[in-house]
Amino acid sequence: MSVLIVDDDEDIRDLLSLILRLEGHEVQLAVDGVDALARLSSHRPSVILLDMMMPRLDGEGFLKELRNNPQLADIPVVLISGHQAARQKAAELGVAGCLVKPIELTDLLSTLNRIGG
């Protein structure tokens, strides 16, 4: 599975990337929504792990741009956030899943398995 990790926290990007690569996934990294949109012009991931709080273009703004693009709108998105209210926000936004930081390894892998089939 190809995963795009969009998070402004370098440590979180690196840790998630390491774990997912060890599990056999292909991983792309983006530092914010603007960077992620640029990467999507040349690479279509199977799933996007999306932080909500980022500079330049936050998670909600990125999601709006993604959904306005017919070629990208169907990519499953999993929100990642440090706020407990993220689960409610994820339900409101209609995303494929939500992981609350600190992310449990079992939650991460089971969420990706559920989405990837």
C-alpha cells in the first residue's frame, strides 16, 4: 500500500514512515497541505494520513482541495490529531478514519488494513 503522510512534525513523520516501511508499505512525506497537494500531482497514494494542525494549509483546507479534484477525491484520508475532539471532527468531515496522538501501533496498522482491504 502506498501511504502519504502529511504532518508538520518531523519526528511524527519519521516515526510513522519507519513503522510503515518496516510493514512493507511505500511511503511519501509532506510537511503541510501545500506540499501534499504538490506531491499528489505526480503520485497517487492508496491512503493519506493527514494531520489537522499545520501551517500554510491545514488538514481541513487540504481535504477541501482534495475533494474538489475529481482525480483525487476518492483517496481515503485518515486524520491524525493530538486532540480528543478529532474523532468528532473526523465524523463531520466524513473521512475514512481517525487516529489520536500518541498513535498506537496496533490502531495504525488495523486502520490501514481496514482501508486497504
